[in-house]
Amino acid sequence: MTENESVFEFSVGNDVTDERYSLAIERVTEISDEHIENKEFDDYFHTVRDFILMIDETYKWSENGGKDADTLKELQDRNKKLYSDILPENYDRSYGNPAYACGKLGDEFGKILSALYFELRSMITNAFELQKYEILIRVEMFLEVYGAFLQASEEGKLPEYESIRQIMYWFYSDYAEEEKMLRFAQMVDPEDDYFRNIIMNSDLSDIRYLYKFGEYVTDNEIKTAEHLMKMSEEEITKIADTFTEGYRIGFAVTGKDISIKSTASVIYILGFERIIRKAVANFEKIGLKSGIFRSVMSTFYTAGSARRAGCHGAIPNKQFDYDHKDDDGLFLDAALVNRRLEAVRAAGEKYKKEAKLYGGPAVLDGFGDVPFSPEQKKEAVHLNDEQSKLLSDFKIRASLIQNEYIIGKERSFTIISFPVPNIGDRYEEIFDETVRINTLDYNLYQNIQKKIIDALDEAKYVTVRGMGDNHTDIKVMLHEIKDKEKETNFENCVADVNIPVGEVFTSPVLAGTSGILHVTGVYLKGLYFKDLEIKFKDGCIEDYNCSNFIIEEDNKKYIKENIMYNHDTLPIGEFAIGTNTTAYMFARKFGIADKLEILIAEKTGPHFAVGDTCYSYEEDNDTFNFDGKKIIAKENEISAKRKTDPDKAYFSCHTDITIPYDELGEIKAVREDGTGVTIIENGRFVLPGTEELNKPLDE
């Protein structure tokens, strides 16, 4: 193995891997003739046996060129068969559903065997990518668990639960380093890239290419690809150029040298391949090779979140993902956390050179899927308080280690978003309008936003109040500006790293920042929150609630897991005023406000982000607005600890919560002497020089 090879780069001809794989599949096949005395457990193991044999058959099919040879109907049938078991219409009879598994197998074994099946289902994409070793280690774990049940059955009993837990615990411990190596390599060393090879070498006018990825494919992905097929090369180029130019400008405006970078990650959702192909070519022109890694739904990677991190197709069942986001709770302890931290360090050391050359991610996201409000299941695994603390600490410490190799102050990113066909019958019209929003004249916004910033820079603090059913009432403290000719608190954000245009933002002073943030309804990272209310004291969350569930404890747990990421509190990392009234009216015109991606939604009113600031890990970089003023508000009292107590400076999360204009009563900048200037009143911009922003509201 050479220095740059991943530990997972076993060739098909590797004798040891091939032999172990053959023996494992042979043993799985033998299960057909064996039975466990307990019929419920017997059914579970025979069901999972059938799935594993389907994975093996898919591996051989992929190895023998089936992805290129099969008809569209054959590809669709295979795709449906691989994902059928967990689709919503079948989920109430699936062992992937912890409620069903617990009903059949009892609470303890139901939880852990459902978690085992969740892990095994990650093998679908391994079969497509011919990752034999990845399949092998999971099948061997299954066989060890099955063997324990079979042996106990011969003695007329079930195995001890702890013995099964230990088998899976050591699987996640033993392979922690290899899995992290694989993931890190996919990000920073994209030599042989599965997604990129398909995108760059397939006939994108033949819809069969979508089925080569191994992801679940629905009409949504097909219609997206078909819509892009109808677009001219000029239209595709315009979108791709906006995307990649935003990435390049992100380096330029922050004074970072893109010329020292040689790789970038491209993350997107299936269907947008024509744009991504052009984007990959654009990046090549500026010396960047694109790595396109997929999201892997495995307990190695979920870490308390149901959100997919990486490229993916349709999500077969969001409830399935949500049900298993905390499967770590079966195993997580201090020793496993330390093992994972060692793995992060080992991966960084192995790919130190490549990490230094990594420029950061370019993300093309989609919006418009049917909004999802999860069911809270008592049968799903839940982290206890100690594990929640362990997981939060792990994420912080892991991010600090990774920042030693992928240095935050030297990298950048960009994000852009487009609708998908699930958004409704007017999809093509909405898509075209989104293109217009994503390519608005930034000069217009830049100059108007300067007027807003000039007013804000006169203030000691800002007050934000809701109206109607919104009872937001919060005071936001600002940093002291010592030289108003050369310094500013707010960044004038146009279309670079964060597309589309339209916001000014800052990192507030925490001391004195207090009050209530409330929204009547909001979707955050794919999850719906009804009547979300967060109370702040000195810039940190003091209390919180929503009305999604009947039981208050469930509401608080929902917020703590999915907004606070199991931290006991989080600071306000960002306060911003969105100025994109065009995007706001676009959402109302098409009735899609509840489906907007946060990139667009955050531009349609003021927003607060809880967690890290926008400048995490690059607070000491000098950043300037177009007028030459230096942005001084890049840290708060917590992130300022980065030099003395870095474990307490960051949280590894940042969640934006937007108040829409129609719920906004007032934003006022208040000076030291108590006088003030109103920027927005009753949902309209009233600051002189900002009248242009009201025109879309009047149309």
C-alpha cells in the first residue's frame, strides 16, 4: 500500500478479502436451512439473510456491467426492490422500524437488531461502488450476532443482551479508524471518484444514468434531470458560473489565496448532473479537482443527526433516518469517543498533505420536498444525558482536530439552492424564477445594504419586535466601533459564499443581548417547528419550547436534539437583516414559504443563528466590505476563548431562524443616548435610501 492509498483500497483480487467474503456469503446462504426456536427471531434473521443475499447479487451484477447493460425498466425494478422494505407504505412491517422490531422482538433486542439492520442497509451503495471490504465487515458482524442467537437457541434460550451489544460495540470501535480514513480521503484526495466518473462520462440525455449511483430514484430526480435536459447550454453555463464564481469570490473577499488549493468538494442532490458537470469543468479551469462524496447512512456517520451530509438521491423514508439518528446511544461511552477522536487524528495525519490543499465545499442544494414533521417513537434509541454531553464534546473536539489539518482560515465555501419537482405543478416556473433570484444584481443590494449598515454602525444595540401573532421582543448588543471611518460591525453580504444576495450580518456582543425570539412556524434543516420560542439571557439560550407535540417534554427534547444538538445552551452566533424582498414575494406568490431552503429564507427577514459565529476558526483573518471598512465583530465572549480554552469556544453547529416580514413589527438601531433610527416598521423598510426594497412588496 502506497502512502496515499486509503486502507479501504482493497482490489477485487485481494486474496484475503475475497476469501473472507466468499466464506461469509456461503455462511449467510446456509441460514436458509437453519432455524432458531423462537419464531420471531427466526423470521428476523431470515429476512436479513434475504437482504444480504440481494446485496451480494447486486455486487455481482454491478461487477459484471449490469449498470450499463440493463434496460430502464430493469434498473427501476432493481432500485425499487433494494429500497422497498423501508418505504413509507411498507415501514410498519419493516425491521428497520424500531416500533415494529420492538413489537416482534421485545424492547431490548428490538432496538439493537433494528439498529443492526440500519447499518446493514448502508451496504446498498457499497455494492454499486464494488466496495467489497465495506460489505464484508458488516456481514461478518451480522454472522457473529446470528451465531450467538443460534448457539443460545440450541440451549433453548436467547443470548444475553450484553453479549450482542458487545459484538456491535467492538465493530464500531475496531473499524472507527478505517471508516474515518475512508471518509477523509473521499473529501481531500478525490483521485478515483465514483460520482464524478458517472457525471463526466455518462450520456446525461439517457435517464438510465441516474440508476448508476445506487441511490433511491423517484420521479423527482427524473423530472429534475429532464428539466435540465431541456435547458440550453447557455442557461446551464449561467447557473454553473454563478455557483463556481461564488466559490472563487468567497476566497477573494476574505483575502484567502485560492491558488494554493488543488481540490474542492462538490455536494449536490441527484438530478442536477448537467450543472455539476459544467461546475466540475469550471473548477478545473481554476486549478481545482472536484471530489463528490456521497452521504452514508451508517451509525459511523449519523452522530445524532438525521440530516444527510454529502451527495444523495431521494430519501426513501425520512422517518427511518430520524428513527436511527441516535443508534449511537446503544454503544456510546467515553472509551468509544476517545477511539473516534484517535481516528480523526489518524486520518488527518495520513492525509495531512492533501488536507492542506483542500479548498472547502461547494454545495448545490434542493428545496421543495414535502415538509416533514417526525413522529417521536419511544422504541427508537435515545441518548441519555451523559451520552448527549459526550456526543456534544466529541463534535467540538473532532472539529478542533480537523481544523489543524483543514485550516478554517485558509478555506472557503459556497452554497446555492434550486427547487425540485415535488414543489408543485408550477415547478418549471418556480425553477426559472429561482434562477433569476440567484442571479440578481448584487450592486443594487450592495449599495442599499451599505445605507443599512451605516445606520446600524451608529447604534449601541438593536431592538427587534414581532407583530400580530409573533411576540418576538429582543435586544441585540453590538460591538463598540472605535474608528467609524474605517471599521464596521456588519458584513455587506452579496452573492459569494451564500447565494442569493440580500443580508447584512454581525456577531453580537452576548452580555446584555436578551429577550424572546418567536416564530409561528418554521422549517429548520428539513424539520418543522410550530410556535418556536427561545428565550435568551446575556446572549445564551435560557429556555425554549414549541407546540409540535402534546407533551411539553417532547417539545423540549425535539428542540434540544435538533436545534441545540444536545448542548445545554447555545449563544446567538449571528444577527442579520435580510433584504431580499424579491425572494420573499416569490415565496408568497407560489405559496412555497414553508418549503424554501434556508439560504433563500434567511434573506427574507431578520434572522438569528444559535451556535457558532459565521467566522468560526477564522476570527483573526481581516475581512473588509466593498467600501474598505474592516469588519470588527467576528467573535463573541465565548468564541474569544479559542486561544486559551478552545474546547469551550465552539459548538460545531449554526442554525438560522428567520422572522418573516409579515410577522415583523420593528427593527430599530438605538444609539448610546437612547435616540434611534427605525430600519423596518410593520414589515416594510422605512430607512431613507432603502425604499427600493419595498417595490417587490407592492407588486
